[in-house]
Amino acid sequence: MLKVSKKLAMAGSSIISSFYNNWGKTSPVMPSEVEQAECFWYFDSSKAITELGFAPRDSQETLQDTIAYLRRNFLGEGVFD
């Protein structure tokens, strides 16, 4: 993956978008999308697993426990059954 600065990415997407707009076409890269792409963060738990012994739970199990907690503490039993 090629890494470029935000300024360069924004400038490039603006130029590409201008060309496409002049040709009456939709740009494949919109400046607003490039700006928002910076906001997505991805995390890796491998260091926590290795150094701290972290044991992540199954996402389905976690979701079921979360729903049960919300029903029990905020919504009441029988909601959405």
C-alpha cells in the first residue's frame, strides 16, 4: 500500500475530481471520501494477547451478553422477544 500525506491525497483527489467533472463524469475518488478515510482506525489485539494474556471473546457471545444486559437494566424483560 502506498502511503501519502493527507495534503497530497486531498490535492490529488481534488485534481482527479475536477477532471472527471469537466468530462461530465462521476469521479472515482471524491475529496470528502479521502478526508474521511483518515478517520478509520483499525486495531490489532496481538500485542495485548502476547504481553498481557488478553483472551478476546467470540463476538456473537459478547453481543448476546450486551443485549441481555441492556434488556435487564434499561428496557425490561420481554422487550423485542
